Amino acid sequence: MITQSNIINALILFKLLFFINRSNKKAFKSNKPPKLLTRIVDFKPPYKCISLIEELEKELKVKFPTDSNSEEFTNCLYDIFIKENIVLPKIKTNTKLLDLVRQYIIYYSLNI
């Protein structure tokens, strides 16, 4: 869902990047094989809005329980951490765990 807040955040990011680089594009180098190359990311709005849970389900090929506050949901996240060999944080709230697992969808959400 696109909200006024999303639009304002997109414009702020766009203007900040343009102020720093004099361009709306930024080059990023991948540090993981096989994509050891430079990618140009275009920060020109509008940005693609994604659902974190839906994208994680798609990329990790898992199905999360509908109640994100349930113990079953937490166990599902733990399983992902174990399977993907990710170190569990000291604070193990679902929000913190999701924040760490979101790295799997950042690449796919970029406008490249």
C-alpha cells in the first residue's frame, strides 16, 4: 500500500542521494559469488512496495503461520536461521529475527 508517508520517505531518500552524489544512481559492488560485479541502483521514485512476509516465503520457499506472534512463527524463524547458518541474536524477538532474515529479499527489491 502506498501511503503519503512512503512517498515523503522516497522523496527524501532521492533528494539526499542526489545531493551527495549529484545523481539518482549509485554503484554497489557485490561481495558474494557468483555476482562479483558492480550493480547500478536507480533510486528514482516510485519504489516497489513489498510485503516482507510474502517475499520471505517466496525467496526461502517456506510458509509462515498467519499469527506472527505465535510460538510456531518463532520456531519457523529459528529453523530458517539454523538452515541458513545465521547466528541468532541475543534478543530473540520475532521482530529482531525478521529484521535479520530480511537480507534475503533486499537484493530482489532493488530497482536494478
